[in-house]
Amino acid sequence: MGEDRARVICYSLLLALVFLGIWQASVAGNKPGKGLPGPVAVAQTAAEMLANPFYNNGPNDKGIGLQFLSSLGRLAIGYIAASVVAVFLGVFLGLSPTLYRAVNPYVQILKPISPLAWMPLFLYTIQDSGSAAVLVIFMSSLWPTLANTAFGVASIRKDYLNVAAILQLSWWRRLVTVILPGAAPAVVAGLRISIGSAWVAIVAAEMLIGGTGVGYFVWNEWNNLQLTSVIFAILAIRLIGVLLDAGLGRLSRKLAYAD
Amino acid sequence: MAFLEIDHVSKTFPAPDGRGHVTVFRDVAFGLAEGEFLTMVGHSGCGKSTLLNIIAGLEQPSAGGVVLEGREIVGPGIDRMVVFQNFALMPWLSVFENVRVAVRAARPTWSTAQIAAWVQRYVDMVGLTGAEKKRPAALSGGMRQRVGLARAFSTEPKVPLLDEPFAQIDALTRGVIQDELVRMWTASRNTVFMVTHDVDEAILLSDRIALMTAGPDVRLAEIIEVKIPRPRTRAELIDDPEYLRLRTHILHFLMEVGRRSPVQDELAATTGRTATLKR
């Protein structure tokens, strides 16, 4: 098992080295400032940006750390609000098959709409680009959690609900001792899908609204033709995405139960 | 009026083909005196578990009703805690927590320390000391049902309802847990309603045994009294002439009602399936 793992890591690192080598070789002939930058140039930029991630020289010149913090702040507000609403609604839908069937067509219609398509409506109605971006995050992380919670609650074994009924547990006690723990694996699976799509949406939303955030940073660096910064930002965005997913992955292992 | 009165209860389901109704059982009427242990024995599909669910308040009778201490049962309640055939322990809670949920619900005014002490008492009583922090998935079937019994009896229900509690437990363990149930019941002297198809189990535990005919359209055939003095042990029962007489009587009865035409058998099988699904 351990040997297997070591071999997997070896192969992965080897693949990365081969990729970086080809990349570096293919841009070797380019003059500085022309064509795509190579990995060495990107690494230099990364080192520079990471040396001082939190500087603030006015609206168009902030450190990468500040950009990520402002994106993560938006993500947190929109995602947490959406998750609370989705879990709450999902519990109701999951407990009532009638309600579920009545609401399901609307969920199916709303779910596939790109969250960014709401942006103009949000901008028009609330007249504030920052809040509009948060609402886009809200819309992007609502549906997976809602659908998964409803499914998870509906699939809780009838016996557990019968026990709760016999014990005459209050609505709240029933929720926290039976319904939420019973549906938890499905809920967390939904939360995990949601945070992925929210992180994807925030970058695009920030490109549109401007100001701060990692999406705006990428667009701004493109306008400055700083491709090394763009490439570094792409890698950093992916890294944060992986960390967010891993965090929820740990949570899901903790809440899993064997029947 | 008896302590627990089953008053001419009938249960029908809509027929699978959508036309009319299938009667599971009809006009079942008997009473349990306070402190009495009554067991219902019948073929699978005779609706005995359905009747237990009706007493629990989890299902509604199609006609008739159930009266406990002079009040009609309209829904589930903690005074009629069920021990389930498939245990129905919350898999995300530990042994201790599974029992604690019930005690906390039964004794809302108690302090946390009081509740914990009470839970520990019942966990010890069923021999699970040391396994308090384990989840049900880590336990054998026998140990799980011990938790089920501790959970039910720790709430001191007026009428514990036992729904084939030992059906999924291997024969050797079954005997040990039956002895534990006898001990717990002797201490509490609750009124108990149990459903089983294990004749020996019924005789060992019961004051009276209700026999159901085979399905469809099941009736209560007879109620026989078990006059073997308590305390009873399985070892002593084997040689008791009264035990042998009752056992033969019940087995003959079950074989008699089981001897039906193939058409009836098929009907019984289909309604039986409907009844189990509804459970």
C-alpha cells in the first residue's frame, strides 16, 4: 500500500517535470516580453508577489494576498448564506413528498442557468456591484446543496423517523438528532459541489465588476499584458479551490456513518 | 375495561390492482391487564406487526380503535416505546447516546447528570458496560438489540411493544438476551405486547398467547393462558409437561391453519407481502 503510494507520487512528479520541461523548451526562443512566458519567468513573478502579498498602493495595485482575501470574503458571505437557505429549504422538501414534487419543476428550470446570467438583473435591482457579485455566488452555490439535502432527507430510513415520532421529540430535537445527522453525508456532498461552482463563478463575476478580487486581478494583469502574473494567478486559484474541496472532504469523512 | 384494550380493530389496504380492498385482519379484540405479558403468534403476513404498529400509533386502524388507560390512542407516544425487529438504532450515535436520546425525551425535567446515571444503569443492565462509545455498526446483532431493549425499557414505558425483537439474532445469543429481557421485565413488571413467530420464545416470556389464523382475512383464533409459574428458565422449561402441552397445541394450531388450498396460500402470500411492505 505504502509502496504503491510512493510510486504514484513518483510518477506524478515525473509527469510535472516533463510538462515543465516541454513548456520551458517551447518558449526558450522567445524574446523577453514577447510570446508566452516560460515556467522560470512565472516562478520569478510568483516569488516576487509572494514576498509581499499584502501591499496596497491604491485601487489598481494591491498584493495578491489582498486580492484573494477579498475574493474569499465574498465567497464566504454568498456561500454560507446560500448553504443555510439551501439546507433549510431542502429539509422541508425532503420531509414532504408533495412539496418536493410541487417545487421540483422550478428547481429544474432555475438550476441550469449560469449564475453569471443573473448579474445584470442584480446590478439593476440592487445598484451595487459588490453585493451583486455576492448574489452571484449565492445563486451558484444554492442548487447543488438544495437538491442533495432534499434527497438526503427523503432517503433517511423510516425507522429513524418512527423512533423520533415515538419519543415525541420536538421539531428542533428531531432536526438535530435525526434529520440532519441522517442526511449529513448527502448534504456535505452537495456543499462540496457548491463550493466548487462558487469558486469558479467568483472569478468570472469579479472580472465583470472590477475593483478587487482575484478575478479582477487576472483581468487587470491581462490588460497590462503581464502574462506571468496571469499564469501564476491561475495556479493559485486552482490551489485554493483544491484546499476548499479538501476541507469539505474531511468533513464528509467525519460525518459518514455505516448503516 | 382492561389496561390496554384492542377494540375490534380491522386493517385493510387498497388492493394492488386498484380495485377494492384487501383485508389483512378483521375484528381483533382483546385486552391486556396491567403488568401482563401478552404475545401474539401467527404466520408471517397475518398482520401481527401491523397490529403492533397500530398500538404504537405509527399506523391507523381501518376500523375499531385502541384504548390505553381509558384514553384512545391517536398517535405515537413515549408511553408505548417499540423494540424493532431491525433494531432501528441511529447509526450516527454511540450506544450511550442512542439510549440517552430516549431518556432525555422521557424525562425532560432531569439534569444532565441524572440522565447520564440512568442511561449508564440500563447500559450496565444489558451487559454493554465498556461499549458505551461504540457505534451500532461496530456491534453484533445481539448487542444491537441489547441497546434496543435498554433504550425501550430506560424510558419506563407503560406498554413496551416488542416487534419480533429476536428474529434477526442467532439462536444461541437469542436465549441469553431472552433471559435478560425476563430479568428486566421482572424488575419493571410493565405491561408488554410482543409479536413473534417463535413458539418457544412466546411460552417462555408470556402470561397469555394470542393465536392468529393465516391470511388473508385474518381473525384472532384463540388466546391461551401460560400457567407455568415464574421465574421460568429455558433449561427448566424443556422438561415441564405444561410447556410441552402448550408447545404441541400451538404448533398443531399453526399447522392446521397453515393447511389451506394452494389458491388461498397464494393469496396469503400476496397480502402478506403487501402487509410487510406497508410496515
